[in-house]
Amino acid sequence: MTEDKTLNEEMLEIVKALSDKVEALEKTIYAKDSLLMKAGLVVTNSPTPTIDNSMSGVTTDVSTMDWSDIHKMVERAGGN
């Protein structure tokens, strides 16, 4: 990493990259012709893990958000 980037900018880039990868994985898994679904390797109604982070400030529940909403939230945080 270059020295002119701040830690926040680097963390934001990591979050953006991870969210893009998760979005691509989600599209692959839920595709109608997905071989993973047909083989029974992926179950869409599995339990969702949760984290109790009551000590943190205001949090946004991204589990109910659309990908477009997540991208807008990242842009508002300072992303491109």
C-alpha cells in the first residue's frame, strides 16, 4: 500500500472488494442454472449467523438491504 492513503481509505477499499466478491458469489449461487444448487451442495434456507455488537454505535442491518443500497452506502462513506 502507498503511504499517501489513510487507514480509512484502505479499509474502505477492502470492504468494497469483499462486498463485490460476495455479490458475485450470491449471483452464482442463486442462478437458475446453478450446478451447486442442482447438486444439493447449497441450501438457500439455512440459518443466518448473527453477532451481538451492542457496544458499537449506530449500525445498519445490511442483511435486508439490496446490493444497490449497499453500494450507495459505501459511496456515501467515501468510496467511488
